[in-house]
Amino acid sequence: MIISASRRTDIPAFYSDWFYNRVKEGYVLVRNPFNFHQVSKVPLTLDVVDCFVFWSKNPANMIDNLQIIDRYPYCFQFTLNPYDDKVEKNVPKKSEIIDTFRRLSDKIGPNRVIWRYDPIIITEAISEEYHYKYFEVLASKLQDYTSKCIISFVDFYPKAKKGLGTIGAFDISDEDKIRIAKRIGEIAEAYSLKIETCAEEIDLSQFGIEHGKCIDPNLIKEISGRNIKDEKDKNQRKACGCASSVDIGAYNTCMHRCIYCYANYNSSVVNGNMTLYDVNSPLLCSSITDEDVITEKNS
């Protein structure tokens, strides 16, 4: 079983102590986001977990205690974008994040830290040239600490549309995507970085840019030494190439509060959920109720 931690929130940034407690306990409880009282009990034991895939903008809080999961295969999808606090409201300054990226890579190896430049947003203030300039700045600082960068273009999800409207984000045509990807690919090549796309339908293979698998069975096989089923995750978008995984996060619990986020869609709910956080609870930002039905997740 591949454990995704998490597309729904930034567990490494805000809930690493909770996560480590769940590993020590050997299981985690996860609410079905579409049926509140349906709860899955997910085993986190060595014999079940093929790999932990962490998604984060700032895993600094996690680095010093990684020895807790030394016996587990794991890797990081590490998002590092060129945006300021108008777009990514509570993400630390870039110098801190770059330092964290490097420290993590030094500790676990560059093949296990995948850089995400995601999503690419275009506004009056954030032009194509802005992206080319700052992508190269970041690439020059990360080239020795990762081998791959995953890119995607912003999606105007209903839950993110209002936030994107506040910064005047443009819809990006296929023609624009081709031009932008081509230039980013050229910059990446100069720094020996491979570019892949995340859940993009457009074909960019003419520029050496392939459709990526953020949860990549080949990488996980390399890390774990296990045979991993290359079974597409049915719960993700059609263009998503990720292998099947179990997500242990919860929506409306990320304190980064990025304006393009689909996982935080109600600020008052986020604030309320923060008050429910208990590092010792088997559920993230929640507690078991008498109405909950708990089902064991098969390995």
C-alpha cells in the first residue's frame, strides 16, 4: 500500500508530530471527505506500507525526526514556487525554503526529493518572463539537490476560482502552455533537470517533456526494492498518471492558505479545524464520535 501524506493538506509542515505518533501506533484513522461518519482504519506497519509519499511546501519540522521512519521507503514531492505572500500567504521566505530543500536532499538523497514548480499562474504582475527568470534562479540553486522538476498549469477549480480572481489570474491557452513549457524545458536542460507534467493533457513530448507520475511506481520500486503495481489511481483526474495510493490527510486543514488551493475551500472551517487538532488523536483535526463507522482498510 502506498500512503499519500497528503494531497489534502501539508502534513510535513504542520502535522509531522501527529504523523510520527501514528507510525508509532501502527495505524491512522481517515474520514471519507464525502461521508463524514465513514472512517477508514489504515495500517501503517512495515509489512503493509510500500512507500510514504509526502507532499509539502515546507517539511522543515519533519527533518530532524526522520529516523523514526528510517525503515520505511519514502520520498518527497517538494513544492517551491516563485510567488510572494499575496499568492502563498503563509509560506516562509524563499531563502528558508531553499535551505530546507537542500538539507532534506543532503539527508535522504536527491532522487527522493522531487521539485514541484506547480501551479504556473499568469497575471499582469506574474508574467511569462517572470517565470523564466525565477525558474532559472531556483533551478540554479536546486540543481545539485534533485534530478527532476514537475510542472503544471493552474486549474480554475470552483473552490479556487475566487482566490485566483483576487490576483487577476489569466486562463492559459494550450498555445501559451506550449510556449511556456518549451522555454522552461530549455532552462531545465541547462541545469541537467528533467521536466515532467502533472495531470496535463497537452502533449509536450516534442520538447522532451513527458507526462509524469507524481506517485511513481518505478521510483518507489527503486527506493523500496519491492514490486509495485502500476495501477492508475481511479480517484484522481483522467490526465493524472499517479499509481494508486491511500491519502491520510484531511481537507480544510492547511495553514499555508495559498489562494490557488482546492483543498482549503472555507476559511472559517479551517480555523475551526485548527482548534480540533490533537497530536495524539488517530484522526487529523477530528475525534471519533458515536455515529462514526470504522472500517479496516485492506492492505
